[in-house]
Amino acid sequence: MTIPAPKAGYKASFEKIRPREVWDFAMASLAMGVQMQGTTIQDARVVFGGIAGKPYRETAVENFLRGKTLSPALTAQAQATALTAAAPLKYNAEKIDMAKGLLASAIEKLSA
């Protein structure tokens, strides 16, 4: 299988929080990709890892980002949109904040 090269204007970021070294399992992670046309986000993919039983695609954030200009100013609004329906368990509620922090980090990196 051959993985195709990304289209012009595609940007991606992978973030993770881990307790120790690079090879440790992530407590939370985020894979984010945006297809840009100039400075406008045409499409977005946002997937969190380590916060649910399987990778969690955050379509609400993807929909929010479409048509917006990629900038650090989007961070707070995107974080408010993320994981609104999440129901954390007794001992993992901090993962919601971790995930939102990863989203902020990815937006800031992709905006640079």
C-alpha cells in the first residue's frame, strides 16, 4: 500500500502528554490535520487518543474550524467546542483538560 503525498496547503500536528519518556504510552494525544486554501481552513480532522476506549474523532471542532482563518485567536473558541458531551469517569476527569490543552497546542503550532 502506498500512502499518497499530502495535497498542497495541508498542515498536520501530533501532540501527546506522557508521564515520562517519549516511548511511554500517552495519557492523552491529539492528531490534527487541516487543509488550507490561502489562510482559510477548508477542511479539518481532529482525533483525540487516550481519552476514550478508542480514538475519538471530534467532529464538532472540525465543523467549527471550517471556513475560519487559522490563528491562535481560534484557540479558546475551539476549546469551548471540544468534548462538550464528554462524561468522564471518577478518576480520569483531568483528561478533558489535557485534551483541550493539546488542541490549543496544535492550533498554535499550525498557526505559526
